[in-house]
Amino acid sequence: MSLYLLYEFASGYALFNCHGIDEIGQNSEAARNSVADLTRFGKVVQLVAFNPFESALDALNQISAVSEGQMTEELQNFLSLNFPSVGKKPKFSLGVSEPKLGSHIFEVTKIPCQSNEFVLELLRGVRLHIDRFIENLKPGDLEKAQLGLGHSYSRAKVKFNVNRVDNMVIQAIFLLDTLDKDVNSFSMRVREWYSWHFPELVKIVNDNYLYAKVAKYVDNKSELSEDKLPGLIDLVGDEDKAKEIVEAAKASMGQDLSPVDLINVKLFAQRVMDLAEYRKKLYDYLVAKMSDIAPNLAALIGEVVGARLISHAGSLTNLAKCPSSTLQILGAEKALFRALKTRGNTPKYGLIFHSSFIGRASARNKGRMARYLANKCSIASRIDCFLDKNTTAFGDKLREQVEERLDFYDKGVAPRKNIDVMKVAIGNVDKEEMDVEETPVQPSTKKSKKKKSTEMDVDEAPTEPSTKKSKKTKSKDSISNGDVATNGDSTAKKKKSRKSD
């Protein structure tokens, strides 16, 4: 059986024919070592046909299809023109570098394809000597084509990356966690710095953000008087607490600071306030992105925990591929491997421990609750990954199921079955689609037609509504004399029939 080789590179498609290759020589080391020698390799492998690409865009489309294992129309025409006809028992085969591409070529053209170690060695030799086989190819043309195609292929992969939106969530949650640590550490530094001047303020104001605002507003405690009380009330939000701050400033035991030190404290407090405000904006941005990317997961477990799961898995697709047992211990890998090494108890939860459901469960039910919640999170992530419509119907129903499971553990109330809940969720999604598809103009035209028809009926036949009303009144007045009369008539008829018998 003769062997052909299909070689795709930056300049086009090339087809080679191999002569004098038997099955015994395919596994020998001499055949592999002879690839480096052009005189020996050129006797075995010969160029049959070469089809150059029309442009750089055409090259990008062709190579992208090859990387995905798809045969393009241009490649199909190239093979049909340069290959002999395929009979019932073909006497040749085609060697390709990608097995997926070979299977697709066989499905369409019925050309038998193979991709093994020997074929890859031959293609390595073709790649090594390709500039010698094609006559019109200049020395620097191939390198330029490879460089341009490599840049364009990389840009296309980055541009059309499926997980490119997930990267925004991953970066946002990383930055949010970093900001939380920084704001806490900076707030503690503001407290320690300003406590040298006004130590009593720490016990009065507990919130870090509010403490920085008050420290900036008060500045020098000796200058705090009743005139600044309205502004202090607006900051604190409580009149009693504002008066307490003023009274504490009068009897404070802190030392006096120089104007330069107070300026530095105020500037640092302003920076902490700016960081806290930016943290709020970043949280709103994360909530908006999670509602677009994973609405059901966010509705089930919350935006922050859902974003941490996505970022730890790498993407929403990777999270959807994880089974629920893996999702349950995401973030507790060190504890898991330590438990496996020491033969101890494995962890029951990882990142999902931050969910409110685990905290609300009792100590003996935390493990079962974590397993159940991981199951529902796995379902929600798969729905978000593969569902085209952006909806929170499934996430809301899954959250209801988790609430019912909590009630079942605490009170013994039997929860609903999953199939019944999912049917309700699918019905809600169908209703949303129907509401979106209906235009606001159609109901108004229907109502107007109904009104016109009722008006015509009233004008033409005024007696019809009275008959309908009389029927309705008969049905409504069933307890009145009508029922008694009908019952009496029926009994009289029965008596007559008995007498006649």
C-alpha cells in the first residue's frame, strides 16, 4: 500500500508520495536516522502537488480549521484533484499529523488516513527540507510567513477566547480580596497613628471607614467645639454619639501633635477613604459581571463566593467540568493531601464554607449541608455555562431547595423532589420567553376588536345578554325555590310511574 503525506505550513498545502517503504523498515532506527540526510530522504519522499494560500487571511482561516480538526473546502478540492480515485479497496493511505483531521477527511472523502510515529518522523523530515522541495520558495519567505501567521493566529485565539469574560471576574475577585486586606491594614494604621492624639475615639467609633472620616473631620481635638457638632452629626448619623465625641475631645488624655503630623494623618485618612470607596465600586462591578456570566450560581451562593469558585477553577467552563465532590473541597487542597498523607480525616468543605448556608447549619449537619450545596452549585455552574439565555430562574429554585434542606435537617420537614422543582423553573423560563416575544402592540389590537364585537352584539341583538343572565341567575339561585320545585316534580313523576305499574 502506497503512502502519501499531507503537510500544511504557513505558505500552503503540500502533498508528498513515499516510495520504497515496507512495513519492516517502518520500525527500524535506520529509517529515522535517514531523515536528516536530504539525498537519502529525497529518494524516498517526492513532492506531488503544492497549493499556496491566497492571502494572510486565507492562511489564518485554513490553519485555524486544521487546528480544530476540520477539513476546509479548499483542502477537499486539493485532495480530490491530486489523489487517485478511491475504490472499494483503496491501495493507498494518507499520513497526517492530526488524528482528528484524518478522521474528518475519512468521513468526507473516504480516503484512509493514518497518524503514527513513523508518519510523524516522515513529516519531520518534510518540515526540515521543505525549502528544498519547493523551487520558487526563497530562503527568507518561509520565515516571514511563519512569523506573520504565528502573530495573527495568537491574536485570533486571544480575541475569540471563550473564557475571556471569565478573566474579568477572576481579576476583579483577586483585586477585591487584596483591597480588603489593604483597607483593613491601613485602617488599623490610621487608628494607631491618630490614637496618639485622640485615644478615646477608638472606643466610640468602631467602623474603620467611619473612623477615617471622623479623624479627618476632627483634625485637632483642641479645636473641636459645639460649632462642628452639626457636621459631626451628619458624619456619624447619631446625635448622642456626636456629643460623646465632643465631650471626649474636651477631656482627652492624648498628646498634642504638630501641624505637619496632623496634615499627614489627614492625607492618609483620605487615602483610606478613597480605597474604601473604590472597593465599593469594584464590588458593584463584580456583581454586575456575575449577573451576566453566572447568574444562577450568583443567585444560589452569592456573587463573591461564586466568583472565588470560578477564579480557583480557572474559568466557568472548568468549574462546570468539575464534579460536585471536587467542587466541595475547592480551596482545601493542602488539607486534603495532608489528610491523605497522614491517613486522617479529609476536609468537608473548601471555599463554599464562606456561604451562609454552612454557617446556619448545625455542627453535626455541616458536612451533609456542604455536600448538598456543592451538588447544587455544580448544577448551577453547568446551567450557566451551557445555557444561552441569561436567567436566574434555576438559581432561585436551587436556593429554595437548599433552604428546604436546612428545614429538613432542623425541623424534619420533607423537601420537594428535584425533578418537580426543575419543572417549575423550566416553566418560569418559558413564561419569560413568551413575555419577551410578545410585542406591546398586539394586546391593544385584540382588546379593541373584542370591544367592537361586543358593541355590535349589543346593538343588533339586545335580548341575548338577558338570556345569559337568566341562565346564570338560575345557577346562582340553586338553593332557592327552583331546586325544590324540580325535586318535587321528579318525585311526582316517580309516584305516577309506580302507580301505572
